[in-house]
Amino acid sequence: MYCKISSRITSLYDEPFFSLLHQKSKPIRRNQETVAILVLAFTLRSVLVFPSSSEYDSQSTGSVCDGDRNIILNPRFDNALCNWVGRGCMIALYDSMADGEVLPMSGKHFASTEDLTEPWNGIQQEITGRVQRKLAYEFASVVRIYGYNITISDITAKVWVQAPDLREHYIKIASVKATDEDWVQLQGKFLLNCSPARVIICLVGPPRGTDILLDNLVVKHAPKVPPSLPTIIENPALGVNIIANSNLSNDTSGWFAHGNCTLTIGNGTPVNLPPMARDSLGIQKPLSGRYVLVTNRTKTWMGPAQMITDKLKLYLTYQVSAWVRIGSRATRPQNIRVTLKVDDLQWVNCGKVEVTDQKWLEISGSFRIEKKPAKVQAYVHGPDAGLDLLVAGLHIFPVDRHARFSHLKQQTEKIRKRDLILKFTSDSWPLVGNSVKIRQTENSFPFGSCINTRDVDNEDFVDFFSKNFNWAVFGNELKWVWMEPRKGELNYKDAEELLNFCISRNIQVRGHCIFEEAESAVQSWVRGLKEDKYELMSAVENRLSDLLTRYNGKLKHYDVNNEMLHGSFYQDHLGKDIRANIFKNAKQLDPSAILFVNDYHVEEGRTCDSRSSLDKYIEHIIDLQEQGAPVGGIGIQGHMNSPVGPIVSSAHDKLRD
């Protein structure tokens, strides 16, 4: 029941000793006399500190704290620096600093790191045995910094966790901008998903020469937060169009021009609802065949508009649908959009379609509002200035999700289930009176999830994943930037750990990904080769050969060159043919693998992403195939905010065709 201090343990000090050292209230590094005393003190073999029995018992009894007890021992340094150590540095105890300008906030002392040299240096305490798995903990501390030239710096609280097999990972709790002027609160929460062998809580972050000052630290069980009640929406009017005079039977009543343009009425549009609106709404009355003609457009944002403020309800998903067309003078493809202007501060994109001729096309999309607005305007716009815009049958209506789920259940019964006929014959035993029990032991329908190395430490996740999924894709562990962050330093350990995990559970694996086209996702040493085409090509060939040779036959699918709609690093520096050639070479290295394209913002209809759309994705895939690329599958990442079933299904059907 004591703390041991010696020349070999530079992070624990004796309280009376430090009272002597800091009687002038100055830090060690500024006081030569103090440094001399410190050196002499370290010649001692050890110094013993005996806390009072009542204080010790209040801090250390039991292995796991119950209720709202603080699991941190000696949290306010009443017992000097017992239970605290430096993380790659020394720590010291103070009652004041800077001639009394820095004083403790809550107790008699505070701790300080000494001579930090790395951002991971700091102060820490081991909490093994006092923290439980699957319990949320609240973290609260009071901190500040002290340094010669730095007045503000981040301080970060982390938990270091070591698993029984000695694998390690960190959990970030919280960060705060700390200053040298005053104490600040650093607060957060954390939870352990695994059963750890060791757990250490630490504070790190400031740059070299800037120290962390810690006044106190509290870690307690977080109170359970009751689940939020479902939002009750009165009279949702599901499927009811909130656009007034949508059929234009009263000419332009309810409509106005957004911008200095002219609205008139014309005739000659389709009389059926656009397909995706029809899928959601079912059979409806025919449209009138009338359209709003927008002329004298001098800006791209000009078009027909309506105010819909009082008709919107929070938390409902609204589907948007209309027939649109452009005038005859377009010389290039044009984008038409439906947008919400919210409180003159926010613009919400609700749908987009690219038009290339004078045919009527459906524009579709969706949106969801979760904060009460003062004013909402819906308008249609987009083509170049000077081009006429034609709009017919604009519908904005809340989606009936329950009806959609019912429809999907019926489709599941119809498409994914079949009658099973069993025939039994026997010459040796009677069939009458016997029973037959059938149990499905495996699902052939591919259903997967993303996993990473942290997930396999979570026993609950492993149990759920193994029971419900038969495919997996790794989050980052197979990416080139992860496997070879620096040239020649190959890391296959993480990917193979996940691969072995999946193989042992009979789970198939998709390889994500061989390359990434977005330059921001390419590691710095590869970007550094872009001026030398031959060096870059050599690196690409080595990556392709190493990966597909090592995992030949083990990975059933590959995302070959990820997100080609959103980047062009390899194409820019190795030529247009490189994309198709990577596919061809990958197929030669592993003929059994199915090779995928993979991208995002292609199926929701509402995206404001100018680089990506359903039509652009289809055009991109066809272009690769025409160059001989063996594209065997299409990947969609599902980055959606307010998905609507018919819109997503329509996109999938179009890609499949």
C-alpha cells in the first residue's frame, strides 16, 4: 500500500519531496536549483509514500466500481502521483506555476507532463479491472496547457485497449482546444465492445515543448438514456400532392416566376404520371396534357416556383416527380433540377435529370425536412440562360413507407420463395404415420456487410455477423494506402486476419479495392511518382501482381479501380487505356474473380454531385466494356439521405438492363 519512486521510475514522485521542490512555485525546467535537488533525489534507491488508510480504502477497494463511483484512482492528486505515469515522458506534481499565476482549480495540486517531445506523449492511468465491457462511461477532466510559445493546443483523451491475443487499438473519447490562460473542461463518453486484457486511459496531443496540466479526472458509469419515442405525425396525408394547380387547369394560378422570366401555358405533354410517381401512387387520374413554358430566362436558376411552407410536415420523406423538357436551341446536354429554397439560407436539391434533346423525361428525387422552416419555396431550373424550360405534372408528396414495406414483402414472397415438393419411396418401411422435418441450414442469397479489424474484437458483433451474413467486404484493410503506406513497407497482417476470420465462418469476401482513382485517396509516395510515368506504371503493376497472386482464388469479387466517376489519378498520368488494362490484367492474374466497377451517387435521383449520375455511370460502364474490360459486376455504395423505393428500384433495373 505505497507508491515506489526511484531513478528508474521517472513518473512517480513523493509529495513531501515536491513540496520542497516547488516552494518557489516555479516549474522544474526554469529553476536550476530545483534541477540540482531533483538529480540528488534520484540517487536514492526509493522513496515510500504511505497514504492514510481511509483515503486509500476509498480509492482502491474492489476491482470494478459500481453505480456512480469514479473508477480513476487518486483523481485529484491528493495522494501525490500514485497510480499516474507519464506516457513516453516524465510527469510532476505542482501546487502552483508561473509565480502563482497557475493554481489548482479543485484541489491542492495538479499534475503536469514534463518535456513532451512527441504528440503521443502525455499522462495516463491503467484502469484494467475497473472498467467493464458493454457499459458506457462518462469522462470528465479539467485541463490546460503550459509552454513557452504555444497559447492554444488540442488535448485529446483516448483509451488504449489490448486484447487477450495482444492486439491493440485506441478509442478516442474527446478533444478540446486548451489554452495557457485558464482551465477548460474536456468531456466525452466511451464504451468497450471487447473483453480486454489491459485498458489504459490517457491524455495526449500538444506539440513538442508544450505540457499538459491536469487538475482532476473522473470516469463514471454513464446513466442509461431511455430510447427516444417515435415521432408522431398527425394527418400525414401520405401520397397527397402538395403542389397547387399541378394540372394547370387554372392556368398559372399558384405559380410564380423565380427570377425575371416569363410563365405561360402550353399543350402537348404525356397524360400519364411519370413512371416512378406511378409506382408510388398507383393508378391516378390522367394529367391534363398542359405544361408551364418558361421563356426569357437570363440565368440558369430561373424557372417556375411555388411556396409550400405550410404544406410541409417535418420528418416525412417526400418524393418529387415531374415531366420536363428543354427548348430547341440547346447545343449540349443540359441539367434540369428541382430545388427547395429554405429560409433564403439553404438550398436542398430534390432531383436532377440530364436532357440531350426535346423529349419529355421524368425528373425524380426526394427530400426530408427535420427543422421547422419559416419559408420554403420549390422551383424548377437548370438549363443554360436563353433556353426555354417546359415543366408538367409536378408532384411533391409524402411517401407511405409502410405500404412500400408491404409491397416489398409481397415481392419477396413472389420472387425469392418457391413451393417445395418432396417425394418419398420405400420398400422396407411404411410411409404412413411418419413425420418429416425440414430445416434450412444455409442461405444461398448473398447478403453481406462491411467489417474491419476492430469489429472482430466485439463478441456481440461477431455473433450477430456470423448468424446473419454470408458475405463480407473489408473497410480499409485491403486498400493499397493501408497495405503499403510507405514504399516497400507491406502490411498484409490486417487483411489476412479478417480473411481468416471469414474463411473460418464460411463467409465469402469481396476485395475492396485494388486501386482508387480519387487522388485524395492515393498515398503520398504513389502521388510522388506521377511525374515519372514508368515508375508509376511499375508501382501499379507490382500492386496488381502482388495482391491478386497472393489471394488468387480466395477473394470472389474485386472492386478494381474504385470511384472512377469521382477521380482520374491513374488515367490522368498513365493514359485513358489504363483503366481497361487494369481490368484485363486482373482477369489474367485471377480468372475466377468477378471484377466490379464501384461508385456512389447514382441511384437516389436527387444528388447535386455534378460528377455522378445514373446515366453517367451507365455510359462509363459501356465505355469500359467497349475497350475490352471484363466488367463482371456493378457496385453501388448506397450513399443516400432520403431514399424512396421506386426511385432506387428504377435505377437498379436500368443498371441491370
